[in-house]
Amino acid sequence: MITLAKTAGFCFGVTRAVETVERAAQQGPVVTLGPIIHNRHVVERFAAMGVQEIGEVEQIPEGSAVIIRSHGVGRAVYEALEQKHCRVIDATCPFVERIHKLVSQAEGQGRLPILIGTRAHPEVVGIAGWCKDCRVFETPEELETWLLEHPEMREKPLLMVSQTTGNQNLWKKCGEITKKVCTNCEIFDTICKATEMRQQEAAELAARCDAMVVVGDSKSSNTRQLAAICRLACDNVQLVDSAAQLDRAALRHATHIGITAGASTPAWIIKEVNQTMDEIKTVDTATEESFEALLDASIKTLNTGDTVTGVVTAIRSTEVQVDLGTKHAGYIPCDEVSADPNVKPEDVLKVGDEIKVFVVRVNDQEGTVQLSKKKLDGLKIWDDLEAAVESKEPVEGKITEENKGGLVANVKGIRVFIPASASGIARGGDLSALRGQTVKMRITEVNRARRRVVGSIRAVAAEERRAAQEKIWSEIEVGKKYTGTVKSLTSYGAFVDIGGVDGMVHVSELSWRRIKNPAEVVKVGDVIDVYVIALDPEKKKISLGYKTAEMNPWNQFVAKYNVGDVAKVKIVKMMTFGAFAEIVPGVDGLIHISQIADRRIGKPEDVLTVGEEVDAKIIDVDAENKRISLSIRALLQPTVEEQAQALAEEADAE
């Protein structure tokens, strides 16, 4: 028995590149920068058509028409070709172009790109050429070793992408490593979906077969990956680039042979292998269908109501064109793209996207197929909502209206009712405040027959808060700093939310000066920086501090003033022996009664009043006891009596 993988042969990017070369060759002399794809038979065919392959930019004649291969190239190559006044025909795979944009944007955001792939592969070299600095790792072990040797990288902004033809298992392992140790890494799964599907089907097929034939060039990364994946499940695996390389003896006694082919393998190679495979005698001589028949049977037939997969090839003003892999021309009218009339096709689709669509009408005579993404999306959304009830996974929706019983949200075109009690708004609160907002909710009920769906915002919010609390309690320690939001005030302090958990800042920890009420320092809604003073995990209590050494009024005074300086002070309290004056908020100094005036006075009130601002000289600072002596008299002109007394003292001294 022989089974042909449905995904065998050219992928969208390779098909696009090959067709680009064919069209360009018909218009005149053209060169390719490196082999257009990794398949020697294709390259030899183009050479026979007059297409010249040149390895280096420096060797390309000035003014040439140059085709950029599907693997893509770095930014510097485009600049060099522009300087040579070359006409660039870009056949870079759209999925590869996306990675170029990701690493370029990451660099602009200060992120270091990390690329998982084969260092010498032209696609990887091209991607690296779109940023000044990046790190390339071929295995999860390499990535893990690098992170262990450079612990400082774990907290730096990173971006991780993969070569489009990468191994899905290795990619998942790399993702697990970075999620475990890195705190700020954006991860984009850039393995081509066609590659992923091809690898998945190859693994499943190899597990059922006692022999596998992988057709493709050994220089092709995705072909080598296919062979490696097949060898994990099957001991008898051959990688051949043509029928001539088949080991007939190794296949003769196999009862079930699986066939797959790399994304760079053309159809004529598959047919050549087919003709040879038909000659090989297997144990099952009763096989009714030849490999060629299976190949023909694999061609899709289309019927109204079918669900098919295609690739977007163009987006027009009235329709989206889709390649279904058949001789039919598939198209989606613009009003069949989305259930949302405000969504434009280009908002949700782009050329190169692989999409599933619903077959509305087949016209074999004209060779066209009318498709609908909206109908299929509608069916899938109901399936997804039913699955969400079982999985309890939250979904996103936009609140569109408020009614007597609660709110209505739009989830991908489906109306979802949210009872007021499940809205997360306190009883009697303003439900209309959520109108227009995109919220997360849990789907609690789906009745497809009655088209009724019920959701709960409160359930998701409660779950997120529990998760946040668990995270806080797993990491919290004395001295750790947090940015929190003031949730409520009491007479004895302020409660602050530090990310799902409330801690209390006692009134004594809010300010260095004495305050009667926390509202003198903070108000509900304020975002403040706090630190952990003490915690009790068993009782789930956290004591926080707000005042810092930088806020200490005494430190502010010491940093600003010295003995001998003059300060503008405010009289705050009268005593029989003098007056206390505020120098900076929270720091007072004493003006002794003898230092208030240039004459003898009975009491401070004879000269000063509470609230009055005066200039005073700092004449002494007792740092240990935090006491400051001030003098107004030192700034006044001496009286006649004082001058006479000073002269007398000088005469006595002589």
C-alpha cells in the first residue's frame, strides 16, 4: 500500500517565486541572486531558459534585472543593488518578509532579536541582515547555555522568531526555555503554517508506515527537517531528490510506504518518482491503485457546502482572490469576508495568508468558485463558543449596549448577554461605563438552537485576581518595591493594591511629619511607589511603607542649610522662653527670647505673631538630637547701648 501526503510539493512561497522567474525570463535577460529555491532540477531548468544564477552582488552587471529569491536577503543587498541601478524583482516569501519587519521593528524598540534556525541558511542570513545585532541558535541547548552564561540578558528586552522552515518541536522547546527564565521576551511563532502542516502530516504518516520516501533536494532545510521527523517514527526512511536515487531493495519488502515531498520539490520530480515506484514490487501485489492514481485522486474536487483551504493571492476593491490548488479561480466577495460591516478585507487579510473558506457556488463551465469566509467563521465561532464553555477559556468581546437585565457584547459577530450580576460592576453601579469597551469574559451558556449565549466578566476578573495574588505571594519579600494604587483610606492608614493584593500603609509610614489623617498625603486612585516593611503569609497581611529617606525633612534641611545660613522661617508656636519657627516642612528651630530682638523683651508675643514669616540666621545645629538654634537678633544692627558696651569691653581688655 502506498500513501501520498496531501501536503507534498510546492508551497505558496515557492510557487510564487518559480512563477516570478518564468514571467521575468519571457521578458528578457534576468539573473537570480543565488539559487531561486533549493532544488537543483529547478535551477537547471531555469539555466536552460537563459536565467543566470549569480552568487554575489559584486558580480552582478550594473543595470541588470535581478530576482531576489524566496529566502529573502538583508537590507544591505537592496542598497547595493540600488547603487548598481539594478531593476529588482522581489520574490521573497511573504512569510519571510514578515520576519524581516519584526526584527527591524524590534531593533527600533531596543529589543535584541533572537533567531532560531540554521546559521548558514540563506533565509537566516537574510533575516539577520535586517538588524545590526541578533543572536542565532540552532538548538534549544545552545539557547539555554547562552542564557545561563549571560544572566544579564534574562531581564533585557528580547524578541524571538524562527526560520520559516524550522522544526516545530525544537521551536516549542526554545519557547519553554525563554518563558521560564526571561522576563521581557516577545515570542512570534514564524514557522510557516504550510511547513507545520507538512511536518505534522509526515510524522503521522511515518508512524503508520514501515517505509518512507522523502522527495526533495538535500540542501533544502524543510526537506531535511521532514526526513528527520520521519526517522523519529520510522526506521526505513529515504531522502531522494529524484527517482534515480531510490533504493529499490529497501522498499521491495515494505507493506505500507508513505510518500512526502519538500516545499521546493516540483511536480515533475514527484511524477518521475511515481513512475519508478510503480515498477517496485511490494508484498501487497493486490494494490489496486498506482502512485499516479493516488496523485490524481489527491487533486481536490469542489462541491457547494465544502470547507476548503486556500491562499490569498490578491485583494481587490470588490473581491479577494484565493488560490485553492485547483484549476478553479476562487474569489470571496468583500461582503462575505467578515460579519462586521465596518471591517475591510485588507484589515483582516493580506496576500500570502492561508485561510479556510466555505464553498458557496461552483461554476465548472467558467472555472470559478464563489467562497465565503463569513459563513465559515460564523459556524466556527459557534463551535468555539461551545468549546469555551467546556474549557472555561476566556474570550474577548466589545460591549455594544446596556439593557434592563445587564449588558450585551459582540464576540466575533455573536451577541452575548452578560447579566448585571456577572458584569463586575457593584450593585447599583453604572453599567453604561463599560459601553464601547473590549472586555474579557467567560462563556457560561450556549444554546445554538435559540441563538442564546451568556457570559460573565466577573468570573474572569476574579480568576485573574486570584492568579495575580498567587504570583505576588510567590515573589514577595521584605524590602521589595511595588507601584500600587490607593484603594481606600481609614483613620489609621491607606490600603494600596500592589497588583491583586492589598497592603496597608500605616499613617505613621505615610509622612515624616505628624499628620492627623492619611488624606493629607494621598487620595483614593493615587498611583504611588511603596515598599514591603513586614508580611504575614498565613494571615495574608502586608505592611507597606511610603515615606523614604529622601522624604525625611531633616535630610532635606541638612542638604540645604549650614550653620551661618539665613533662612526664611515661619513662626509656628510661642513659649515663655522663645518661639519655634518652621525652616522646612517638618523641621522647626528655636528662636530663644534673647535672640528675637535687639533689646530686652518680656515675652516673644511682644515682637512676633504665629504665622508670621521672618528671616533668621542658623547659629547652631545639634545633629544628634536634631535641634536647631535660630537668631533674628544676629541679623539686626547693634543698638547704641550695645555699641557702647562693646567698646567698654574692648577697653577693659586692653
